[in-house]
Amino acid sequence: MATINGGCLCGAVSYTVEGEPIFVGHCACQNCQRSTGASHSTVAAYPEPQVTIRGTTTSYQGVGDSGQPTTHEFCPTCGSRLFTRASVMPNVVMIAVGTMEPDAPLEPSMLIYGKRRRAWDHVPEGVAVFEGMPAPPQ
Ligand SMILES: [Zn+2]
Ligand SMILES: [Zn+2]
């Protein structure tokens, strides 16, 4: 069973995840672009019980491209975006893959909100592109 550690830029918030993610993917939605400053985020989604968070985050709740509330959680000191929760996926924590240890054995298989993808943000071969949010995993 994979155990992956990660944390924010300054080290005030860290986490450990156990086991397999539900999915690993890129998200090109407008909220991800604005909150990361990059052309897309890359997240791994885990059931809440597989995630242990140490430290305190601050959060911002907005309305996603889905039309449903999404909450981004940040380190209050350094601003790293660590976790995202979407009301369409209850009890699931999406973790920013860039905050995980570099050799975390995860590979994105899809890109969601492809309709927001910037023209120069090329999708690697083997990554499935969805225009919006695919049906939630069962
Ligand atoms: Zn920090
Ligand atoms: Zn997004």
C-alpha cells in the first residue's frame, strides 16, 4: 500500500496519504487556473479516511465551473494550495500533486474542464480529455 507524504512551501502544513487514489488528473477549470497561477492544476483524489492532515489551513469557497461550491484550502503562511473539496464529491479530498514528495508514484490519466484549457497547454499522449467534469466515480 502506497504511503505518500507532502506539504506546503513553508512546512507549516503537511499530510500523509495511504493507499490508492480514486483518480489522478489535471484540471483546467478557471478556479484552478486562478488559484494556482498555472494553466491547470494536477490533483490526486482520495477518500477522506485515507488522508491525515497536520497543521491548520485557511480556505476559500467559490463556485466552480460545475456550478457547485468548491473549497480550496491553503497554507495561511506561504499560500500553497494543498487541498480542494467539491460538494459534488462528498468525503473526497483532492490533493495538489505538486505538493507531494517528488517520487510519489502517481500519474495523471485525464484532464477535466478541457473547455477551459489554454491553446498552448498541450495534453500528453494517453491523457483523456473531458470538456467538463466526467461522471463522479462510484
Ligand atoms: Zn506553508
Ligand atoms: Zn479545477
